[in-house]
Amino acid sequence: MKKYVKLIIAITLLTSTMYSCVSPRLLEDEKNKRKKCETVRDSLEKQNKDLIVANTELKSNNETYKKRISGLITDTTVIGTSLRKMKLQYDKINKLNDELLRKQKQRNLNNAAETRKLLAELQAAQEDLQMREDKLKEAENKLNEKKKSLDNLKSELDNKNKKLIELQQILSQKDSAVANLKRKVTDALVGFEGKGLKVHEKNGKIYVSLEEKLLFKSGKWDVGPKGQKAIEELGKVLAKNKDINIMIEGHTDDVPYKGSGQIKDNWDLSAKRSTQIVKLLLKNKDIDPSRIIAAGRGEFVPIDPAKTKEARRKNRRTEIILTPKLNELFKMLENN
């Protein structure tokens, strides 16, 4: 570009010099050349967009030169001065443009570095986001599994609650049956209470406790008339309540039994007394023998462990333990 400017200056100077001594034809040729130079100059101005201001000033100066060439051909000094000023300005503009280009290049480099940094951060952020999304999806899957498990547990809990309600209903029915049974037994044996017989409830069972004096003579197992009457009345109740299991336990005191023959000790005596009660109950043909259990407990389950006459009297007893059949309850427990 500087070469083109120098060429324009040279042509201008040459033109100014020749205007005073050449023919009109040569002058016309020179004008044509000058126009071509202007065309070149205009082309250069279009190519250099960053020098719009300088090119505009140059164009303005060129227009001024055109007017001065027409009237002041000989004023080469003024034109030369103007051209020198223009050259200085152009050089200044070139330097400014170079500085701007340098700064622009540096800015571009900085922008490129910043862009790379931002891209790296963006990629890292995208990877982190993807990782978080993967974890979130994994957590969501686990949550769904836990929700499914919770639903299953809830369903299972609902079933257990339903069965618990059923169980409570059965237990309630059992409690009602026990209370009703106690009332019936108490009513049947009302004439014997306080005379060696006691009816009480314990752990969901009815205990009919008969002292030795009501049933047996000391060291014997044959039941006396009062005892037989009490067992007969109790048998009537048990015959009507077929859903009751019956256990008969014979108990002695801790005084050793010294006998011979088939009864040798307290074990034998307690067992013999319990089986004797069983035989009396089974005189009632409406009682199923499979409902009855006979047991001898000897002296090993005392009511009162004291070594006194009164304590031993209490311990010599026969207990008839009545328990409602809990087949439905046991079946439910087995199923669970």
C-alpha cells in the first residue's frame, strides 16, 4: 500500500511539473494516467476497511488537489507540502493500524485461551452433570425398589393386621368362653365352695382346686361321697361344653409316702388319685375320653412351700384344669 501512495505522489508531482511545458495531448494522457491511479487508490481504500477515516480524508484531499490542479498547476510547493502532511498522517494511521492489529491479535489470542478455558469448564460441568444425572437415576431406581418393597411390606402388614384382628377376635371369644365356663362351673359347684373346693381363673384357664379332705382320706385314692357328688356335677357341665380340654393333676405334700404293693411313693399316689377322678368323670358317657389328661405331680408343685401343717394341707389337692380348645388360634399361628 505504501508503494501505491508513493506512486500517486510521484504522478502528482510529475503532473504539476508538466502542466506548464507539455502539449494538451500529453496533458490528457497524464490525466488519464492520473485517473487510473485514482482508481487504484479507490480500490485500495475499499480493501482497507480499518482505514476508513484515513481513506476518507485522503479522498477529500484528492478532490482538493483536483481543484487546485485546474487553477494552481504551478503551486507545486503547496501540493508537495500537502502531500507530505498527508504522508505523515498516513504513516501515523499505519502505525496506529499496526498497533490496533497487534492489540486485536493479542485480544484474539486471549479470547482463544479464555474460550478454551471456558470450553474445558463447560465440558467438566457437562461431565459432572451427567454423573449427577446417573447418580440421580440410580437413586431413583433404588427409591422405586424401596417403594416397591415398602408397598409389599405395607401389604404384608395389612394382612398381618387383618390376621391380628382375627386373632384378637379369637382371643376375645376364648376369654368370653373362659368367663362363661367359669360361671357355669361356679354355678354347678356352688354348694361345694368353701368346703374344700375353689374355682378360679389363671392364664386363660379355669382351675377347679379340690382339697384332699373333700375327695380322699389320708394316703388313700378312693373318692368319698361328697367328692363324687362334686365330680358328678362338674361332669354335667363338661359334657355340655365339648370344646373344653380337661387336665387332672394330683398333688401331695412333702411327707414321704411309705407303702407297699402298687403305691410306693408320692408320685404313685398323686397319679392314682388323678386317674381315679378321670374314671369318675367318664361315668358321664357324654364326655369324650380324648379330652382328658391325667397327671401326677407328687410334692413338686406346692402352693405353699412352708414346712407347716397348714401349708401341707393346702398342698394336698387335686386340680382339674379346664382349657378352651384353641384349634383355630393354633392353626392361625402355624400359618403365620
